[in-house]
Amino acid sequence: MEQRRLRLNEFKTVYKTLKTGVPWLDHLLLGLLYFFESWIIDNRVKNEVSEAVDEVVLPPLPDMVSPIYTETPSELVNSLSKTSESLQEMRLTAPWYIDGAGERSEP
């Protein structure tokens, strides 16, 4: 079992000054001081983390740009059957996309 010890010097000095020599009373005092010390440390950590998170500056969100919607008739459908209606190819692209930028050129 883990032996609980006081971590902050302030609580160690309070325990040393209030220690009576009666074992059950000293144990009760140690448990009470340990509880308050843990509570204070937890609150300090939570406050420091909250302040650090609040200080973080996030970059601004990019402007929401609508995609470009284009429709072109499909040559494959038109070449297979002349009697069916041609289906259109629908494409959504980002405004900054350059068509054919990633394609290889034939030598």
C-alpha cells in the first residue's frame, strides 16, 4: 500500500507544529492535511492549465470559399449508344485547383 506523504513544505511545517504524539490523532491530522494539500494542488494545476490554454492564440480560420460546380456531357455514353440521353459529368473543384496541374505530359 502506498504511504501518503505531504508534498508541500507549508503543510509539512503545519503537521510538525500540530503533531501531538498521540498516534491516532496524528494520523487523523495527517489525513486531513493530505486531503487539503491534494485539493489545493489539483486546483492550482487546473487554474494554470486553464490560463495556459486561454493564452494560446489560434490562427484565424480560412475564409470559406464555395466550390466550383461544372457539368460536361460524357463522351463515353454518347459513343456507346446514340439513342440514350447523355449523362452529364458533374464535378466539384476547389477554386484554387488548376486543371491538369498534376498530370504528366507525354514527350
